[in-house]
Amino acid sequence: MNFDAQYMIGVFPTILKSLHITLLMAVIAMVFSIAIGLLMALITKNKIPFLSQFAALYISFFRGAPALVQLFLIYYGLPQLFPALSSLQALTAAIIGLSLKNSAYLAEIFRAALESVEKGQLEACLSVGMTKFQAYRRIIIPQATRNAIPATGNTFIGLIKETSLAFTLGVTEIFADGKMAASASLKFFETYLAVAIVYWVITVIYSLLQRVLEHKLSKPYTA
Amino acid sequence: MMIQVKNLRKKFKNLVVLDGIDLNVNRGEVVAIIGPSGSGKSTLLRCLNFLETPDEGIISIGKATLNVANYTQKDVHALRQQTAMVFQNYNLFKNKTALQNITESLILTKNMTKQQAEKVGRELLESVGLAHKADNYPITLSGGQQQRVGIARALAVDPHAILLDEPTSALDPELVSEVLQVIKSISQQDTTMLIVTHEMDFAREVADKIIFMADGCIVEQGTPKELFDFTSNPRTKKFLRQTEPTGLLNV
């Protein structure tokens, strides 16, 4: 068997050079996804005319088209329609694409989480004179957040791994680093295994953080 | 007049739930609404703060008047601010402690500081006998305790009237009396109250006026004595006979 353990250990620093790019893409795209997803969920849940039809179309399209195709559409396709976009950086395009796709997934997760909050909670808010906006901000969304965390975490883990697609646009992130190291050394197995382990470790660390968060958020609901 | 309702009508699909209700409640008056299930009692209460939207009618409570034929979201908000509601299932804010359940609306709608709100909140918890549970979350409280917090929360907004929708119906029998005690003590403080209830003895004891509803109409109203002891209305008689503890046995 031809396995160079020493090489593999040595290749980690090379891969980790671009760790910050991977994390940057994942975190920024997640922040946008949450913001857009919540907006879409609130529009859908409250059946706001016109906007809810738009939201349905948005969710349907960005859930329906493959992430890779969406990235190509934005980075290679849009500049053809809008020449001003030809200066769009690959990193920015990747973040936009990943945000659009994942916001569509989160919109559905958030809608379900909002639906899971009992109707009586909103009624109680209104009955003591709160506005609907105050009710959502102070009571409904905090309760829905707890319900949404597990599925949202899944989406985030998916997103972390999807950032590797940005490599196809020319973004140098950890997968791109790995690809270059592999081509130079021809030790494909060791290099890609190291890349896989890096992604794995990131998701394990995130899962631990999520568990702490879940524990904290569940405090009001445990006797 | 604290509450004035004229010709209130409400349909669910084809089912008429409120068939032209007229209602007057004076300041400080305690009114108990009784009647068989499905008679529209709860819907009437929920229409008064627009948790249900009526089809027709005029509602005046305290400083607000709303005509169902022509109103804005602002009118709804103003109407809701005149009352507070106590729910059958308590509906305490699950992500808030007992104290926060009370202070939340004070901070958001009465522009109180946190300190002012907590002072009011602690006094109210004291008055319902739950000062020691201030920092407990609802899930750790019994049904009776949750409902007492619910009552304190309703009192906190200092409403012109409190609407109580079957406040003891979801409680275990042994927890009913602690809640009724609290309601009774409030009723003696000149608070205007509308109570939908199945507790006939309680209604007789605390109410100044009893309203008997059936099939979306007010069949009869009067003092507890008039209604419970001297009614001549056959519909009322039949209902009262059925609610007597031995009523089932005499059939």
C-alpha cells in the first residue's frame, strides 16, 4: 500500500492557509441567509399579498436549482446581461450565490418554526396591548428560534461544505489549496483525506457550539 | 358605561355564532356569562378585543369605540388597549419568567423603565400570592399558579375591563379554588370584569349581573338572584337544571 502519513501531516498547514476564506464565506453567507430567510418566512406566514407570491417563487427557484448552477449563473451569466457586474469578484459571487440558495432553505425552516409557536402566544401579546411587531420580536421569534436551531444547524453544516464549490469560480479556499497541493505532489489520497478531515473538524467544532447554544436556549422550557 | 356593545354579529362559515348581541356593562360591574357549550360566550369575549373579527356591530370600551363596518388597524389597537384578557389555557409567554410575563407589556406599551415595571410586577405577584415564584418560568408552575400569573399580567396593563375566558376550565379540580379566590378578591376592588364561566356557584357569589347565552343570543340577564332563583324562562330553567350536580341523575 502506498500511503505517505508523513506527507499527509505536513500538508495540513498548506490547506489551512485559506481556512479564513472558507469560514468567511460560510459565516457571511449564513448571516445573509438568516436575514433573507426570516424575511421570506414572515412574508409567507402572514400571507402578505404580492410579496408572498414573490417569496414562494423565490423559495421554489433557489431550492430547485443546483447550487453549482446558481454560482455559475451569477458569476459567469449575470455579467452578460449587466456589464457592470463583470467586475464582480469571485468571492462576492460565491457569497451571493450561497446566500440565495440557503436563504430559500431557511425560509421553509423558519416558517415551520414560526408555525410551531402556539397561536395563544400571539393572542396573549395582542391582549396586553402589544403590536404584532412587538409580539414577534419579543415573544414569537425567540420561541421559534429554539425550534429552528437543529434544522438551521444542518443547513449551516451543509453551507460550510458547499463553500468548496466556490473553487469552481476560482476562489482560493481550502479545497483549492488541497487541489493545488495534490497536483504538485501527486499524493491525491493523502491530500484529499486531509481536506475532508479539515471540513469534518470544522463541523464537529460547530456542532459542539450548537449544543451549548441549544442548552442555553432550552433553559426556560425545562422543569 | 364601561362597555357598550350594539348588534354584534359573527358567523363562522355558515354557522351563526353571535346573532346580534347588545350588551351594557357599568364601571366596576362584574358580569358572568353562562350558557351551554357553543352558545357563543367565548366568541363574544374574543370579539371584544378583536381576537376574533366580528362581521357587524359597534363596540365601545372605556375610551375606544369601534364600528365593525369601518375601522382601521389603529382603532383595533386602541380597542385592545382598553381591556386585558385571561385565557382558558393561560397563554403565559413561555420564554419569559413569571415576573417578565407581567413587566413585558409595561415596558413595551407603557414606556416604563425596567425598575418601575419590576416594582409593579412584584407587587402584583405578591397580590396573587406568587412573590416567591417571580423568577420561575411557566413550565415550572402548576396550572393554578400559571393562571394566577395570567391574572396578574392582565391586571398590570391597568385595563378598563378584564375579560376572563373560562379561567378555571383547564385546571385540575383541586387547583380551581386558588384561582377563584384571586378573581374574587379582584372583583371586590371595583374592577370591571366579564367572566365566561361554568362555575355556577362562583358566578352567583361574585357577579353583580348574570348573562345567560344560548345559540348566539342573550336569552336572559339579571342579578344572580333573579336568574338563578326566580327565572321564568324555560330555556334558562332547562340549562340550570342540567348544570346542577344532581341534574344528570334526575333525567
